[in-house]
Amino acid sequence: MIVSAGDGVLIDVRVIPRAGRSEIAGIRDGAVLIRLNAPPVDGAANTALIELLAQVLAVSKRDISIASGGTSRHKRVKVVGITADRAASRLPH
């Protein structure tokens, strides 16, 4: 789920777009479950995902990128400038 990767971490996430509100909703199938208020159109859900993770992990939005799964509900997100322990302490286990 959270793996150290050079200068940061990789986080497996499962996104549910068009939710009632944006929130981290726990763990599902070995990935962080994130509900997003944004629709999966024109990258809106990916933008909302980056904004939410930046807030929760206390990093800048520019430090977060979608490493894989840009158009999928299952994504791998790269966050630079954070350790796996710090990310794990801020996300559900």
C-alpha cells in the first residue's frame, strides 16, 4: 500500500468519483480508499485527488503526481519529500 521509493513514497489508492464529499474512507483491497466529490471528466478527479492528498499529507500539490492509473479507479500516486512512516501515520492503516 505505501512503499518507499527513492526521494518519497508510492501509495496505492482506489478512487470513487462523484461521491457526496471528498474524504479518505479507509482501506479496500490493499489500497487507500478515497471518495472524491469531483467527476472523472477532464482530469477533475485526479486534480481533486492531488488536492486532498496534499492536505492530508501536509505536502505541496507539486510534490504529488499520478505514477500510474491516470484514467483508472486504481491508481499509484508518487509523493516526494515524505517518508513511508510519516505517510502511514497520516493515512488509515
